[in-house]
Amino acid sequence: MSLYRLDASIRSEGSVSRAIADVVEESWRQGGSDVEVACRHIGLEPLPSNAWALAVSAGGVQASARSSDQRTAVALAATLVDELLGAEALLFAVPLYNFGVSQHLKAWVDLVLTDPRMATGGARPLNGKPAVLVVVRGGAYGPGTPREGWDHASGWIRRILEDVWGLDLRVVETEFTLAGVNPALDQFIDLAAQMRRDAERLAADYGRHLFGV
Ligand SMILES: Cc1cc2nc3c(=O)[nH]c(=O)nc-3n(C[C@H](O)[C@H](O)[C@H](O)COP(=O)(O)O)c2cc1C
């Protein structure tokens, strides 16, 4: 069994998205003895910020005429896609930053989409692959909250993973991860703890989804 895991948090210590993804991964590991996990830490080891533009520009140039930088960017995109195609299941752990998509996740998705195998409207080689998305937010954005509608990341991420790539996706979310850190959120500490427990329970369930149960 093989799993590809992508972490977008910019920190390792105290990362809630990593902790919940760990629960998913651990639950998935219970499903077999011969397990293989490939990880990419795009928040801690970002992709080169110019790779996407180079790969896009390379698309209009004969392979033999590409610059060395273009060839490097195209090869990196191919490596990212190989990683996705080479795993039987996928796990993504993504925080909300500045009400939008993590720049590192956006850079990764953009680069993946430059590879001809992953072109939007193409063959969808990931169609039906089991996947789990862990989303964490420092605040809360549910119906009726003051910031309802301010999470401009989750909808886009789901659009890419489910609708563009066709993954068989399960989503685990938790909020108020800044309760206990930001004093303005102290009144939500208990609620945050409850949300975290619920998310961890769901994460364990969804780990089993990754091996088809
Ligand atoms: C630079 C920065 C910007 C953030 N912006 C938001 C935000 O817009 N909305 C929000 O709910 N939380 C925001 N947060 C809080 C993170 O979503 C929260 O701390 C989350 O737990 C981070 O993921 P991690 O625990 O896996 O590192 C931000 C955190 C950082 C460091």
C-alpha cells in the first residue's frame, strides 16, 4: 500500500494540520503491513517560486529549444505528478492563511497543472483515487459567524481535488486552532477542544477510506 502525503503548514512544532493528518496516516497504516509513505512538505521546503512561469513558458517551446531553467521546471512538474500517480492513496494537510489558499499549495497545484498528463479537461489520471483533505483554521467561519464566507481557500481546494482531478475525497476540518493562543478567542477554548476531538475521530475513519473501506 502506498500513500502520498502533502503538508502545507509553515511550521512543524505545534502544527494542528500535521497532527490530524498523522491520525489519518496512522489509521491507514493499520490496514496493512507493507506500507510506503512518500511525503512532501511544501510549507517547510517550498517549491521555487519561478518554476510555474518557467513551466508554462516551456509549454510553447520545442523540448530541444528549452532553456536549462525551463527544462528544470518541466522536470520538477513531472516529478510532482509522478508522485501523485505513483501512490494508491493521497493525503493533503492544509491550513488557512490570510483568508485564502496557502501560497505554497497554490504554487504546487499550478505546477502540477502544467504537466500535460494533468491538463484541465484532459484524461484525469487521478480519477477515483481515494484521498483525504485535512483543513485547519485558526478562527471560525461557519454559518452565522461574523466571518462566514471569509474562507476563500477551502472551496478552491475542493474544486481542484474533486472536480478537476476527480479524487474520491473525504474532508476533515477543524477550527479555532488559535483558541488558547489568541486571548480574544479564550471563550472558545472548550469548543475548540471539542472540534479537535471530532476531527480526530473523523480522521481515524477517513484513514480507513484510504484503503478502500
Ligand atoms: C501568517 C498566518 C496567517 C493566518 N491567517 C489565518 C486566517 O486568515 N484565518 C484563520 O482562521 N487562521 C489563520 N491563521 C491561523 C492558522 O490557520 C492556524 O494557526 C492553523 O492551525 C495553522 O496550521 P498548523 O497548525 O497546521 O500550522 C494564520 C496563521 C498564520 C501563521
